[in-house]
Amino acid sequence: MTRKIVLMGLPTSGKSKTAGILAQILHTTWLDTDLEIERRFGQSIPWIFKELGEQGFRALEYTVVRDALRGSARIVSLGGGAPTYAPTRELLREHTVYYLKADPDFLVNHQIQRSERSGQKKDAQVRPLLAGDLRERMHELYRERKDIYESTATVIIDAQSKRREMAGAIIAHEERLADRIWVSTPGEPYAVSFGEDLNAQVAALLKAHTNKVLVLSAPPVASAASSLAQHLDSLGKQTTVKVLPDGEAAKQLPVLSDVWEAAASADLERRDAIVALGGGATTDLGGFAAATWLRGVDLITVPTTLLAMVDAAVGGKTGIDWSTGKNLVGAFYPPLGVAVDFSTLRTLSPDHLREGLAEALKCGFIRDQQILEIAHDHALALLDPDSPRLRDIIRRAVRVKADVVSTDLYESGQREHLNYGHTLAHAIERVEDYRFPHGLAVSIGMVYAANLAAVLGIGPKDLVVRLRDQLEAVGLPTTYTTHAFAELLPIMFSDKKVRGGQLRFVLLEDWGKPVVVAVADSAALDKAAQMTGIPR
């Protein structure tokens, strides 16, 4: 049985409106049992209630609730009295029940204000169990049902909040319950799931009609790819595994061509899927292959490095490198889902964990300062792959990225903030022939951006010192001396944020307040480089 989101509460507590908002946010369907009763029987609730009496109505309501919980709608809004009927309460045991709780006087006052604004009679008066003195009857219902509601509820929601706030609280609990975070897209939303059973997570994300799966794997996790293929085969999915080159070497046109050949050999069709299992290079390449094969097949990304978990695998950016720069050829292509298997962190060295922490700390600098507080207090623990603190930071960083890309998939606004430190970082990577780890380059790039902000008089005076201290606490580099700034600067002009031939940088006006600033002052650029230890 599929677990449903069920809303209950006194009349006028906002069950139907909140259910509608939830359905809109989650891109799913909802059903109001009162409306379904009226639709099914062609009469109003008061008429049915009067004809059948309360017990007869509850028995009828039971069948509608039962069918709703068995049906396709993910969200079910109950009539106020539905949980008072013991057989109906029994139906709710397998589902997550949210009690929208409010003081009865608040509900009556809200109802009166709404009726006055609409110029209509109080529609609460026509509800069978609210006939008579509205305030007195609402208090009676509250006393009669309070214990039933609270004993039946999985979660109690403050129904004196705004409807959208109530929906937000329910979504937050759903995410914690399922250990997943939802990412909105112009199409269907997708989930980033967290767990320690890679095979089950991927299988749960695949659509039922998928017959064939092409698994693209980074070399370090080839054995995990083989295990996944065996599991999917056992479920009736024809699965092919292709191991890609390791690291940035995977993001090349010849490799993409090889993947297209593999897709053709596997007879991959429109209703089939590509699973990209590995680090950021694998998920980037795999995503672009999925976006372009047959103009788009389903994609599931399975990040197995910390760097990929908090950055590359989430957000729908796909692509390959080109001769003039990194990630210059690609597409925005949201996945069907993302499976984060925490157990894969155990395959990483402390250096690889440290590299991923750079992108996680970036999310702290631009939005969630709780990440910085955790990193400050538990720096050593973050290099332990089993540390609960590390997992907390991963979830928080994913939440930052999910929130940003949900509002700006195509990087036309605030998504650029996720590139904090990346303008210099990409130049370092390219001049080093991509042998310099991305996360370490981002760490240096963030220090450069902080120094540039200081030169331009942007942000707090202690920004550079505090940012450098945060990075150094987990062992990340804060200077760069291998190549001169004169070599790096021309490469920086191939950055995707360049507009009209002018460099644009993400800088911090304050902690959690990034802005994009165009910088034409070459002296300021040089000064920031010197402050970062980069030779001229």
C-alpha cells in the first residue's frame, strides 16, 4: 500500500486549501472526501446527512475514505468528523495523518471574517454539525474530537498559520520522514533520496514501464555498478554497464560518442533510462548523454563522492568540457531522481572528503550559516565518512542547492550564486590540465573572491579572515602559487558569467548575502590575486 498524506481537523481549519497548495507544490493529485461524497452521490453533504443520519453518513463516508486511500491521489483531505468513526480511524493507521489544529474561537472568527468579506451568509452554518450557535457548536466539537484527533495524528500542524506556511511545514516533515529533499522543475519535481541501499534506492526511482537501463560507472565504483545491474536484472530490467574514464577525462566528446554507441547497442528506447553512477564528471557526462539520446531518456544520478552529492548530481546541469573551457557544451536536464547512498562515502580518502567539503562550505557562505557552525565545531569529524555531522552537512548543502535551482533552473538569476569561487577555480583547473582537484580550486577561488570584495570595499571587514579560517580548519588550501595570474586571467574570460566581455564575480555583501558584480578594474583583480598569494 502506498503511504498517503492525510489532512484532518475541525471544519474551516483549512484542510482543502492546504491540500490544494501541497498538490501544486509537489506536482501531484489530491482528493477531498466531502467533495467526493457529493460527486459520487449527486447530493450535498447536508442533504445526505439528513437522509441517512450521522451513523449512516459515517458508514458511507468510510467507503469513500477507503477508496481514496487505495486510489491514485497522494493527498487526501478528510471531512471534519471522519476520524470519529472507529473503522475510518483504522484505515488511517498506515498513512501519515496531519492534524490541522486551531483554537475554536480562531476558527469561528476566521469564518465570520471570511463570510463578511464575501458578503455571503456564513457557510459554516449549513454544515450539519455546526447548526445553531456557531461558536458554541465549534467549542463542543473541539471538546468531543480533540482527543481523537491527537491520538490519531502522526503530526500536529498549527492551523492558525497561513495556508502556505502549513503546507511548508507538512512538506518539511515529509522530507524528514522519507529522508529525501524535493527539487521543483518546470516539469515534474524530483527527489534527492538519502540512505544506505543503493540498489533499492535506484530501483524505487525507476518508472514501472522502464525495460532497459544503461548504467554508466566511474572506475572506482565499477563493482557497485555490477551489483546494481544484477539487482535490476532480477527485477526484469535489461541492464548494461559501461565503465567510463575516471575524473574529468570522462567529459570529452569521444567518450560521449562511445556512450551513444552503447545506448544504440543496448537498444535504449524513449521509455528507458540511463543511470550515472560516480563522481561529478560521471553525472555530468551521463546527464548530457541522457538529454541527447533520442532527444531525452530518463536519467537517475547516483553520486558516490561527497563533491558530487552536494553539487554536481543535483540541479540538472549536464555537459562536457571543450577546448576553450570547462562545461561549455551541455544542457539543463533535470533527472528523474537522485540517489545518495551514504555508504559510498566509505570508499573515499580523507583528501576526497576534504575536496567535497569545499562545495558544502560554499553553501554555508552563500546561504546556510548552520553549515559553517557545524564545520567550525566539528571540523575533524567531517573527515569521518560515518559521522552524523558530515551527513547533516550533506543534507543541508543539498537543501541549499535544491532551494536555489527550484527557483532558477536555467541560471538566469540567483543560481549564479552557486558559482561562488568558481571563476578563478575553473581557470586553475584548466591551466593544470584538469589534474587539480575541483574542490581545492573552489576553495582557493572563494578566498580570491573574498579578497576581491575587500579590495572593492564590499562586505564585512573580517570576511577574508573568517572565510580563510573556515577553509583551513578542514585542511583546504587558501593560496595558489603554481601558475602566474597573467596565465589565469585570460582563461577567466571564458567563464560563463562573462557579459559583454566583462568579468562578473559572485561576491559576498555579508554572510549569506551573495551578489553578482561586474569588475572591469584590472588593478583590483591583480591586487586580489596578490592577496591570495598568486604570483604575477
